[in-house]
Amino acid sequence: MPPVAPRSGDAIFANVERVNAELFTLTYGAIVRQLLTDLEEVEEVNKQLDQMGYNIGIRLIDEFLAKSNVSRCNDFKETTDVIAKVGFKMFLGVTASVTNWDADGTCCSIVLEDNPLVDFVELPDNCQGLYYCNILSGVIRGALDMVSMKTEVTWLRDVLRGDDLFELQVKLLKHVPEEYPYKDDE
């Protein structure tokens, strides 16, 4: 039997990353299932997933800013573009696109054609009101909150509900001026 050649570092890294993604997907599914058991009401599960995502988003923004080498965004359009192209790639391994801007430039859609959170997922009939990936809307809202943008993030389309892709609507409610805890003249 010929000796087995060692795999390259890239192949090992890709394999570990695939296993981590699958583990994350299964763990997330277990969390959603437990919430459905504990809370019983699908709307309450949607709220809890959004809140969990929000809490993750307010912490994740620091890691994103530290590791992404992204410079300061000038406006809401640039910020959502960075979320779609850099943030989703960094944390979920997928690229999203930004579409459907309103005339004011304060509302748009983030479209995901692929979503690793829904691998192995099929919603039962009693969960048709569930936004299974609602944690993502909370993450976006939390991260934007930390960069002084109050937003409302809602699902417009969901593959688990029979749509052809995943679409989140991100609406800028208010741009909060940054406040510093000290004055420059002190």
C-alpha cells in the first residue's frame, strides 16, 4: 500500500471550516428547537431570536472592525454594502447583495441566495410563522446600533417559506451623532 500523502494546509483549513460551519448550523437548529419548546408561541421565538442576534451584533462589530481592515463608511449606503459583501462573507461564508434602494437612500434590501443556517432545515406546519433566521436581522440591527445607526430590519422573503431567496429589508430610522465621554478642552 502506498503511503498517504499529507494534505496541504489549505485543504485541512477548508475541511475544518466546513466542519465548524456544519457544527454551527446544527447548534443553531438546536437553539431554535429549544426556544420553540420553551416559548411555545412562534412570535415569541421570533422576538427572542432577534434579541439574541442583537446581543451578538453589538459584540460582533468589534471583531468585524478589527479583522476586516474596512475604513470608516461615509453613509448608510456604503455601510450596508460593506455588511453584505464583507460581513456576510467573514461570518457566514456567503456574499449578499444590496438592492431595492428607496429614493431617500434610507431603505434597502440585503439579498442572500445561499444561507448556511438553513442547511438540514425543514419547517413543520405548526411553525409557518417562524422566521428561522431571525437572528440575522438582530445581528445587523445590533451591529448598526453600535456604529450610531438606529435601524429596523425585517424579513421580506424566506426560502423556508417557499420564496426563491432570502431578503432582508434594512431601514435607517435615525443616524445618531457620536458622543464622546469627554470634552476636548478639558
